[in-house]
Amino acid sequence: MRNEQEMLNVILDIARNDERIRAVGMNGSRTNPNAPKDVFQDYDIVYIVHDLQSLIEDKQWIDRFGSRMIMQKPEEMELIPPESDGRFPYLMLFTDGNRIDLTLCPFEDKDNWNNDDTLAVVLLDKDNCLPQLPAPTDEDYWVERPSAKLFADCCNEFWWVSTYVAKGLWRQEMLYAQDHLNVAVRPMLIQMLDWKVGIHTDFSISTGKNGKYLEKHLSRESWHELMSTFPDATYEGVWRALFAMGDLFRRTAQDVASRLNYEYPLEDDKRVTAYLKHVRNLAPDASEIY
């Protein structure tokens, strides 16, 4: 597997030897002094270029980065709607395990090639045309203190969508129930846990994309409780996960509310929790809910 210096040498050599490529920037975790370093870190690279279309039409030049396992070009896909922002990304995983997420950025956008991302550094600037950047920092990614309205909305969304999970479980619609559990309810739980961590760290850290650093900041007990919210592939398992989510959300949200002097909607919680328990015990052939 090529090491970081070897990868950067390849990235810069390609840029130096192609007159269309005028500058190179890097963002993402490799520029973050607080991010753990490991072999799975991507190289998030931006080439600031003239004649972007000629690079897109040239199907061979990217072969110089190395032997690829697989590549994705999001702007050419129908399955995932393209950004259509004038830039062109190549997502490349190489046979040696390295990955480069390369974006071609039109020269006209050079003044904001990093989209105001504070985790960005300039690696090459042939024309000395790029704006000066401050030292990279992950401050823009720190957990933010919620407003009372945002806190209330999070609580409302958690308990409201929990009823959809119950409906799906009663109907024996596993995919419907799992989708609402994991796509709508779980993110509210993670958000509440983020705020709890933010309070305990004076809102001065990032928990990472998808909360990937949360384990470092939660108590062992809370972490085990969070893990118990991931169900097995049974209806009873999803019911247990749903109620485990409710228990952890309630305790976490009450703690956050207390520390921020907000109001936790306890009556909504009680009514919905009673409803969930009722639906769990509702006869499969019931003709009415109550």
C-alpha cells in the first residue's frame, strides 16, 4: 500500500505535468489535526483546472493515479441525482487500498475552491492565484448548542415518528418499520446524544460524521444502551430496540433540558410510550385501535 507521501507525490506530479491543472487543494480528515490517522482515510483532493471539459472527455488521464478496484463518477449517474454545480468528481478506490475523492473545479471558481470549508490546505498553486487560507480547523464541525425550538423539534420528531415504527410492526411490514426506525427516529437520538456531549465539552468538539466519535465521549453504560437499540431481524427485536431508544432518548433529553433550562415534553413522551405499548399488544386482527 502506498504511504501518504507516495500518494501526495502522485497527486502533485500529475498536476505539475498537466498544464490544464493550475492548482491543487486538499480538504477532509487528512487536514484535520484532531482526526485519528489510519489507513482508511481518503485523500480529498481538488484540482483547479482550465478546460474542465477536455479532462472529462479524456478517459485515460486518471489511469495515472494507479490501478483501480472501482470508480464512481456521480455527475454521470442517474441513480443518484448529480450536483450539477459545475464541478466534476471522481471517486476512486485503488487495488492497494488507497482511495482518492478527486474533484475538478473550474478555474473561475478558484476563490472558493474549498466551498468555505475550514478544513482545507493548498498543496500547489502554479499561478499564485488562490486566496490565503487560515490554518485548518474542525471548528465548523463542532456540536452546536441547540435553541429551545430546535430541542423541542427534535423531541417532537422522535416521538412522532416512533408511532410509524409501531404501525409498521403491527402490520408485519418489517422494511417500513426498520426504515422509520433508522432513517428518522435514530438520527434524533444521535442528535440528542451529540448535544449531551456538547454540553459536557462546552460545545468545543466534533463527534464526527454519523457520530462516529461518539463512543469516545459517552459513558460505557450509555454506549451499551445505544448499541442495544440496533435490532436483530425479528419483529420482537425491533420492538425491543424501539423501547430501548425511547428509554435512552428520554434520559438524555431530560438531562439536556435540565442543563440548558429547556422544557422536556414529558406528557407527549408518556402518551406516545403508552400508545406504543398498546399497539405492541394489539391483536393482529384488531378492527380498531382503542
